[in-house]
Amino acid sequence: MAAQITGGFFIGSRQVQSAERFFAVNPATAEKIEPGFSVSSENDVEQACALAGSIFDRYRAISSEQRAHFLDTIADNIAALGEIAIARAQAETALPQARLSGEIIRTANQLRLFASELRDGRWQGLRIDPAQPDRKPLPRPDLRLRKIPLGPVAVFGASNFPFAFSVAGGDTAAALAAGCPVVVKAHPAHPGTSELVAAAIIAAIKACGLPDGVFSMVAGSSNTLGATLVANPHIRAVGFTGSRQGGLALMEIAARRAEPIPVYAEMSSINPVILLPHALERRAEALAAAFLNSLTMGVGQFCTNPGLLVALESPALERFTRAAAGGLPQKPAATMLTPGIFANYNAGVARLRSAPHTKTLGTGAESQGPNCGQAFLFSVSAADFLASPKLAQEVFGPSSLLVRCTGDEQLPAVLEALEGQLTATLQLDEGDHALVRQLLPVLERKAGRILANGWPTGVEVAHAMVHGGPFPATSDGRSTSVGTLAIDRFLRPVCYQDLPQELLPPELRA
């Protein structure tokens, strides 16, 4: 498979060029990157969605093994992209080569994980209640259940993971595994990377002899394009990772449709880290060092970045703050993903700095380069935090706020005041177990993943992973966008009552 960038988008296997163009920008240099990329029109979106709708029944009818082989083939094709894809992604995102190399491996592995799930068969959720004709007072009919795919899915590429949460990322992998054709809206910040990955998927479709239209990719920088995609009647569900504003807008469009559809949006999370007393007493300095590494990893551009610390006032907490504030100047500013993300980060930091009761504990090193995010650590009392809900809003970047509690009663009160979160982390020792038992019921209601003595940055792609949480972390806290349980978002149950054996789906017979 020859990898090259042409500036086109895909309606099925047909690559389309348009007169209207947009360009990626290298965030490290603020320079425009050639070539220009074609902008999809509303008619292009309609063609892609209609094509997906027309082949849906053919695609969902193929065997689980055929779909698994398809996913494995996509994984192989993406892994084979190698240096050309890494170089292009690096130019479009300023992410380091090692990070991008690892992300390609993760993207291929999560496709292979869904392939193994298909071969296992549990994803179908099969249930059989045999008939009981002699049951009194009424006989029971024969009932058999399986899950079937919803239909074509719209997927929005994310800015911060050009491979793993983008064109062939977790949403696309889960939808294709479920038997749903996919129409991707490529993220405008990395169109070249998106084209390369889309071509790898198209090549896999051809190699596996699948219907044309199982995958399409539209492109452009306007919000109208995404709105048109979600509003299209052929689309049956949406996968989105991005801002709260963007997710809410798509949810509103989906709800206004003549036939509303689910939007699975990952949107906003500050991922509280609770520093418990015994853990602080024993390892305050080590916790501070580990916290700074997590805070500044990837310039803080992870949805699981530790944007909030919560702790009880104590001499050990003072040791932690001194170590954290002292270590921040050694953390260099680095290029953020896009000029827009950089501007929004600065606005969020300015909001925290200007809040009447916050204190700046420390700042990272400055940089003269364009779009470089500087790290910040702020502090506020629990009382002032509880009185100022805006302090709990996400700041996407290497910024965190320490909430100081003066008594045991303030700690659960702060956690109760939080919105839904992707993660909540407990830094604990054995002496903290009694307090943790009090906090766990609150954290279970607030977060999709609860960590002990780790850091939230880093999401393992595995069967038991939950990357989701109550609103606004996600639009539907019953789901996950990482791990094999993600397939459930794009399935629905169907019950067959008293259907003759020869008419039942093969997996429900006998």
C-alpha cells in the first residue's frame, strides 16, 4: 500500500477533490503546511451517508470472523504506515516522535482487541429462555435475544490523539466491530494524517472484499459540516471526543432530529486527585514529583489530566506544596496542539489567576516559541472553592488547582460539589482506608474510573477499562469509549419470540 497525501477526502473508495481548500498549521512554527485539503460540501456528506445506509444490511450480515479479519487488516495497514505517518502527524501536532510511534501501536492493538472480541462472541449478548408450554397459569413462549448493530455511525476525530482517537480510533473500531458503517469527520488540525489513515482503511475494505461505503471520511474546518453530518437521517449514532461546547451542540442537533439518535460525547473532566493524610505524611515529596510529571505530560493535553488536587491541611501538605512549587520551574513550556487550544488554555489560566481567592503556588518555565503552554499550580480554600463553581471548570492544559480542606467534613463536601468525571484518584496508605471507605460511595457516583496510588494520565486499552463517566465527562455515563465494552454503544437488543428454528439467526438456534 503506497502512502501519499493528495489533499482529498473519501466517499467510500472514491477520493474526492474540491476547489475550496483549507490548510493544516504547524503549531511549533505557526506556518501553513502544504498541500491544501479539499473541503467537503453538504452534498458530499449526503452522498457518504447515503452510501453507508445503502450497504448497512450487507455489512452487518457478514460473519464475525470476516469483520475480525477486516479489523486485523486495518491494524496491519496502519502499522505499516510507519515513518511517513509519524512525520506528518509530528508536523501537524508538534507531538514527539516517540509518543506518535506508541500511539500507532496502540491504535493497531485496539483494532486487534476488537477483532478478538468478535471471535469470542460475548459481544452479541445472547440469551435464551426456552418455551415452557406447561407453565401455569399461562405458558411461556420461546424467547431468544441477540444484539444487532444500530446503523451508520458518525465519528469525529479528536485533536489530541491523531491516531488513537481519530480516523481509525476507538469509536471507529467499536462501530466497525459492531457491524456499523462509519462516516468520519476528520479533525481539521491534522488532515494529512487523517488522509493517510483513511487510505489504510479503504485498502483494507478492498482487500477483504467488503462493500464500498463501509467507511467514508469528510473534511473541513467549519462547524456546519459536523452539524450536517449529525443531522443526516442515515446516521444512527455519533461518537465524539472534544470540548463541552462542541459535544452539547451535537447533542442538541441529534435531539432535534425527526428521529433523535444517541450522541456518545466525551467532553469535560478535571479528574480530582485526593491526597490522603497518611500517604502525604509518608511520601509528600515523591507524590509532588509524580504529580508534576502527570500534569505536564503531553503539555497537559489529556482528557485525564489531573486538574484538581484535594487534601486536608497539614504539615505534610505543606511539604507537598513546597516540593511541587519548587519543581515546576524545571518543567519546560512546550508546543500545544493548535493555536486555538493554546488560546483557550491561556484564557482558562487567566480565569484562575484572576479569581479573587486563588493563589499561584508555582509556574513552569516560560518559552518564547509560538503556542507554548506554561505549567501552573494554583491553590484555594475549600470554602472559597465551594462558593465559586467556576473554579471547577476544566482548563485543558498543564494547569491544576489545589483545594485545601480544614476538616474531614470539607473533603466529602468538595467531592460532592464536583461534576461527573472520567477519573478520580486516591493517593492512600493503609492508615487512610477508613477515610477512603467514606469517600468511595461519592467517588463511585462521580467518576467512571477510580484509581489507587497511580495517576490518571494513561488509559489501558482492555476489556475492563471504563473511559467514561457521569455528565459532563460524557453525555452518557453508562458507556465507555475505550475497551471492548465500547461496542455496546453501537448495538441494540432484539428479541425473537417463537420464531421457527430455521428462521432464527444461526447463533440462536437449538
